[in-house]
Amino acid sequence: MQRPSRILLVDCENSLAETARIAFAADFRLAYVMNEEEALKKARKEAPDIIILGYLEPRGASRQLASHLAVGATAHVPVLVVDVRPDEYPHKGWRWSDGFSQNVKGYAWQPIRGEELRKMVEGVLQRAKAGTMNLENVAEQTEEMVKRIEQLKKLLGSGSQS
């Protein structure tokens, strides 16, 4: 049996947390923290499969957290940003383009429905898993190719000695 995916939700407002609790209650393990310091500790200690990054106070704290998460032990963990409502953007939000340099794999705005959040998380997790599988496949194919080259060298070497 496969273990449930682990989600770390980071947000200083409860509305996203409630949406996530309902959306992921059945078959995900959800941890919720409300600030940057707790998020870094939990992300490093528990190694989540994905981090949902909401809004943090003061403005800019979410971007700062994303940059910390993009290096070290958490660099491989995909981040899904769920930013503030578009009308709050001038006062609270961050430019979605900032995230592309920081391992952000998805971007959405609040309010977000539970079904939409779940689909986005599942999509990010599938893409992350596919990327890992692709690297494993490349490694396996490379090993097979090296074996074939070694076999060819032996054949060519034994043929020239006759």
C-alpha cells in the first residue's frame, strides 16, 4: 500500500487551511503552519511531497520563504503558490514571475475551491513524479548502453585477434 502524500500548507490566514483540510482529508497527510520559521523547520524535518505556500505577513515573507525552500534539503520539494485575491495584490501579493526562479511549480489565486486546489496539487505531484521517473529511466538506459558498448568492445577485440 502506498503511503499518503504529505502536504505542508503555509498560510497566515485560516480560509486556505479550511479549504485544504476538506480537500485533502481522505487520502493526504496535511500539516499546517502559519509562519516562515515554522515552515522551514517542518519542511526540513518532515520532508513533505509538496508545499502549498499561501500569504504570510509581512508582505514579501512568502517570497523569502520560497527562496529559502529552493536551496538545500528542500530544493527538490515542489511549491504551489496560492496567492491573495487579485484585488488585494497591490497591497499583499507577489509577482508570479518571481516564483519561477524558486522551484514554484504552480500558481493560483484565492479564493480557490477545494476541488481546484486538489487537482492542482495532484498535477504538480504527477509532474514531479514523472520527472523523477524520467531520470531513473535515463539512468537505466545509460547502464544498458554501457553494457552493450562493453559487449561490442569484447566482440571487436576478439575478432581482431584471430
